[in-house]
Amino acid sequence: MVRWLMFGLLALGVAIVFVGNTPGLLAIGFVAGFVGLIGFVFALAAERVSATARPESMMVSPEELALLKKRQSAASTPRTVDAGRAPPEP
């Protein structure tokens, strides 16, 4: 919704620049067009980011993250085998 408002402001600013015949009206048109353009670009970027963002419920809590790191470090440590015994068969 905001991006269409910014696009409308951009179009209004461009229209004022083409129709206006006084310096003050031209300045207002340029400012409105510039603000509308910047706002439209940021609104498009925000829409794109929110479309690809994960929901909050899918985020891992710090406690779960610490548990996963602990499991990973335990699984990655090499196990030593006694020289007198044969390794266990899978």
C-alpha cells in the first residue's frame, strides 16, 4: 500500500514539474518527485525483504543453538581405538 502512495507522490511531482510555470511550483514538484522516488524504491526493497524473510517461529532460540553446537562438537571429536582391541563393527 505504501509503495503505491509513494508512486502516486512521484507521479504527482512529475506532473507538477511539467505543468508548473513558477520556480516555487517547480521546486515543490522536484522535491515531491524525489521523495516519491526514494520512498518507492525503499518500499519495493522492504516488500522484497519481507517476502523472503523467515517467520519468527522458525528462528532457533539461543538455548537450542548452544545444544546443537555441543552435539556437533561431540560428534566431530575423533574416537581413539585401543591397540589391543579390534574396532567395533557397524
